[in-house]
Amino acid sequence: MNIGIIGAGHIGGSLTRRFSALGHNVFVANSRGPETLAALAQETGATPVTVNEAARRGDVVIVTIPEKNIAELPRDLFAGVPDSVVVVDTGNYYPQQRDGRIEAIEEGTTESGWVSKQLGRPVVKAFNNIYANHLLKKGQPPGTPGRIALPVAGDDERAKAIVLKLVDELGFDGVDAGGLDESWRQQPGSPVYAADFDAEGVREGLSKASKERKPEWRGK
């Protein structure tokens, strides 16, 4: 599969390494340009490209950049990209720690709902509730007791099924977390955030999540 990755930080770098090792064709981009990704490309065999190229080279395109930088992406990033291309958002909103205040999210729009509106494309929310190092190193074969599970939320069942398959390939159990309007259940501060639960634990954690943000996850 061709996978475009926009963002080469902790999560983007881990996904580049893992998907490349699994034999996928990875096209990775960052805000500083392809020439700054030479070391990652040499290590993994991934192809460094521009942000616009990453959006056009993948059957799946993963957007994994800080929330505050989403609005700085090209407004025509996905113009002309077929509807069949699956767009994945891994982002989290850290208003006090990094992103500053984003009013729409503060008023109740889910993080990935806001990202979807900025991109002008439906998105699937995944890979946001696990540490990058665990994503890189803690995958296990199917059926392994205690295999870490990752929630996947989205409105397009076909797109969600593709992402769930990729989660399994990476060595994790995928848990269908419902539609994008339910993706708040896996945001920072929720029971499943950075918890490394198995599938049963993720389902229980999702069911116990509260929509009200804790003070440390709200903007000032």
C-alpha cells in the first residue's frame, strides 16, 4: 500500500519506520522540506516528499502534526485527491502545553472534527492515544495475551476498516470507537489515553469517558 505521512515527529517517525519495515511504500513530508528528511529516508527506505506530494501519493494519508499547525497547511492540500483516499488524523489538542486556545474545540467540537473541517475532508482518528515509543516497539502478533489495543473512530466504515487493518499489521488490536462525534472518548484526559489497555480495557475505558474536559486539558 502507498502511505503518505505528513509530519515526521515522534508519531510520524514511528509510523514511517514501522510501515516501511512492513513493506509499504511510505512517502513522508514535514514543514521544513524533503531535504531535511534524508537521514530518516536512508534509515527506512521511505521517500521524502513535499506536503502536497504526500497528500497525493498515498492510498492512506496520515496527518500527524501539532494541532496548532493544522490551519497552516495548504488550503488546497487535498484538492483533486480521490475520495477513496483515506485520511487519518493522529492529533491531540494540548492548549496549555503547546497549541494555545482553539475556540471551536473549547466550545465542544471534537479535535478530529475540527481537523476534518480545516482539511475539508472526512478523517479517521487513530494513533493518538499511544506513546510514540510504544507504537514503535510494543506491537505483538495477533492473539498475544495483553496485546495493546488502539481505538479507531470515524464515520466512513470502509475507511475505518482500512485503518483497523493497518493497526493489526502494526501489532495492535483495533477497537471500533464509533463515529467521529464519539472521538472525544479517546482524547487526552480520557481513560484510554496513554493507558496501553488491551481490547477489553479499551472498550471499558471508552464507555467510562466523560465529555467534560479536565482543567489541565482546557485553554486559558
